[in-house]
Amino acid sequence: MVGAAFVGHAGRQSVVVPNLRFLHHARTRRGGRGGNPGLQARAGRRTRGCRARHRGARVRVRPGNRGLDRHRACRITGSGYRAANPGAQSGGYAGHVRPADGRVRTRDRSRVAEGQAGAGGHDGAHSAGDGGPADLLPRPDRSHRRSRAAEHGPRPAAAASIRLLLAQAEPIELISASRVRACGEAIRQGFPWRALADTPTPVDRHDSLADELGARSAWIKRDDISGAKYGGNKLRKLEFLLADALEGGYRGVLTYGAVGSNHVLSTAHAARGLGLECCGIVRPQPPTPYVEETLRCHLLLGTRLIAAADREATARERERLLAEEGAWYEVPLGGSSVLGCLGYVCGALELAGQVKAGECPAPDLIYLPCGSSGSTLGLDLGLALAGLSTRIVAARVVSDNMMSMSRIRSLAGQLRQLLDGICPLPEDEPLSRVEFRTEFLGSGYALPTDEALAAIEFMKRETNTHLEYTYSGKGAAAMLSDGRNGRHKDRNLLFWNTYNSRPAPAGLPTLNREALPEVIRASLPPT
């Protein structure tokens, strides 16, 4: 069994978690041995005699050794754990864990098959949407570690393909399904991309939902089953972001979120399948039922979680980790960078292809939750490129001081700049088709509202769709409210389900609450 590393920002000792198997982390200090040899192989480098990306490291790899050992050392750092476990001994440097018997266990160098294929692992039904509270991550200097793709744009050959496919803006009636699909494929070829999601996801018709809402028709876009073992909206973004990390030769990915963040868990699942380590800096959140299951999944996946009580602590840990040369690729909050937004540009083109193929009518309104806004912004641009006049109703699930409209507009502008010159950008202003709705947020992030709870029950009864109240329930609440107000008459509706509906497997490891840093423990619901 693999253990997660729960790290408290105040402490630094490494200790043992009982009943978990401990194996060796590669050294992360500069000049030491380490890195991820499998990354160099996957990035097209020679597999014999290659150098690790970070300074001073040299690694020899057997030909064909494309897997990173999935076994992780389990470290919990924080003043509370040693008091609860006096027999635990601290390790040496960050790569060793010294169990109570005094023996140092080192990395098992065997290749583990589950680290080879796709976004491996498992997941329970955790909240999903556009991201968690954006104040978890301080507003950093983004020039520190830029994405190659975001900085230099698409590859020239693919850029030419996109220009050819979208040479003229045409009405949707004149754009063929194959052409729309080819446009999405050209974008995927133009930027780093690695398949993680099972796409296209289905669009399901629900006549009873349409009757209840007074609509012509009602449909659900099933991104909740976007992955065979783990679904939700994050995989589309991570297909671009993690591919960029692999091309850059990074050892792992660093991301941010609340303690129960679906984004952090989704990143951990996908990173594990691609041979990347995952580190998440997490902040407190209101106690919710899914937090404990999320942490238990992290234990099984071997995620390294660093607890940060506030923005300043987050900034300190971020600076420390990014100082490790070539170690960590930064995945932004919710995966909502300009590169991550391309996932939902392709998602919108995918939907347009389904419209042209006759699988569903062109929706008049799309409803979804909106946190860090990457899914919403990608849909906005992708629908415009496809010639659809669909409007987007985005229910905000974080407050403006966590993700301000000025930051959202800035990201929308950056997304258009990324594609400027390779396809005819829409003449309308960015976000002109988007309605940002704040009245369904309630008291704050991850706090339930009566409207969201009613929408969850309604969707379960009418469509057998399971939602939650942090993200998707608030998006559904906006749709139900508009239906009661008569907005849906003679309109085709589509609810974009961003929630992961894949069930958690049996046998998740037990969570030792007393061993956790206080920041994490405070986010758990009472037993």
C-alpha cells in the first residue's frame, strides 16, 4: 500500500505512519541523484545515458524503462504527529523514511504496471467544477516557470492545419461534423497533449427534465464519466498541462486547492498514470462529507500534501518547491491556465460535432458551475469558433475576492491571444455570451444552500444524476431557477455535468485523524 505524505508547514521532521509500506523517494536536492528517468524516455530522449533535467543529476536507464515506480515514501510532517507516535523516528534527508525498527527502506526499482496506462487509480464521487477558492494561491510572478506551449504558441505544422480548417468563419449549418472534429484534433496536435479522457463524452436526452423545466428539450453532457476510473471536468485540462510537463522533463507537478479539492485529487490520479509525482499545497475549507474520502484516496495514490494555513504559508511553500531545479511543473488552481483552457475549447468543438452528427440539437443555453473559470472560458471560445450561438450560464461557486472578474477577463484575453493568427477569432468580445450568476453561491465556497440541495434531489429524482453542493449542485440550481421563471420556453437546454460520478473502490486505507496536521484535521467533518 502506498501512503500519502501529509506535510504541515510549521514542522519539518519526517515520521512513520503505522501499517503503511515505506519506500524511497528520489533525492530532490540539487546535485543529488534522482529525477524521473521515465520522463526522458517518454519525451523522446535517449533512454541510455540520459541526464536528468535538474542540475548535476545523471541517471542511467534501461532501454524501455518507461515507468516511474509508483511506490511513494509516506511522510507526515507536523508537531502533532510525534506526540501521538513517540516511537516514530525521523528520517535523514527528504528521501528516506526511517521506521521504528531503525531500518531505512529504499525505492523498489521494479516497474509497476499500474503506472503505465492512462490516468490510473480510482476515485469516489468528489466535487468537481472549475476549481476551488482562488485565494489558496497567492498571485505569483508567472514568469518564474512559464509553459513552453503557452509562451511560444502552437507547433507550426498544426497551426497551418487550424488555419486551413477555420479559414473562413461560417454559420454552423455550413460546417460539417468532420470539419469540427478535425479542428479539435488540430489544436491537440498543435500543443502538448496526452490522452487522459474517454471522449467524446455522451449527451443524454431527458424528456422528464424538459417537461419539468418547460423547455423544448433537455440534455446532459456526461463529463462525469470522462475517465474510465475517474471522471469530472479536470481531465480535459490536464491532457494539455501534464503533457507540457512531460515535454519539459519535469519530475512531478505542483498544484493547489482546498483540503478536499477535486482538482488536486484529479491531478494526482492523472499524474500517477503518466509517471509523474504530485504535490498539492492545500488550505482549510469548511468540513464537508467528501473530505475524508478524498484524503483516503490521496493515501492510496501517494500524493504529497502540504498543509498551509493561509496565503503567506502557501507562498513560502511554493517558493521553496519551485526552487528545486527541474523538479516541479506548476499546475494552476483548477487547472485554469491559458493552456488548460484549451481542454474546453476542444470540449466545445466536440459538442458542436455531436450537434452536426445529429446526436443532439444545438443548445440555446448551457448551464455549469464556475470556480477558477477555465471550463467556462474554453467553452466560450470553442462555441464561437464552431459557429454556435449558444449562451452559457455559469453559476459562480467562489466569491469575487477569491476569483475576481478582472482576473477572469484577463485569462479570457490570454486565451484568444494564444490562438490569434492561427484561426479567425470571433468578432464578439470575450465572455459576451457568458452570464456569470452569483446569487447561487450562498455563504461561500463548499457551503450548502437550500437551492443547491433541492436541485441535487430534483436531478437525482428526474434523471438519476448524482450531484453535490460545492459545484455541480449550484449549477443545477441556476437551471431550475430559470425554469421556474419561464426562461426555458421553446429552448433547448444542456447541463454540463462537471462532477465525477465514478464510485470509490472498496478497501481505501484508514485515515488516522490524530496524525494529521491541524489545518487538514480542521477540514474534516466530526465523526
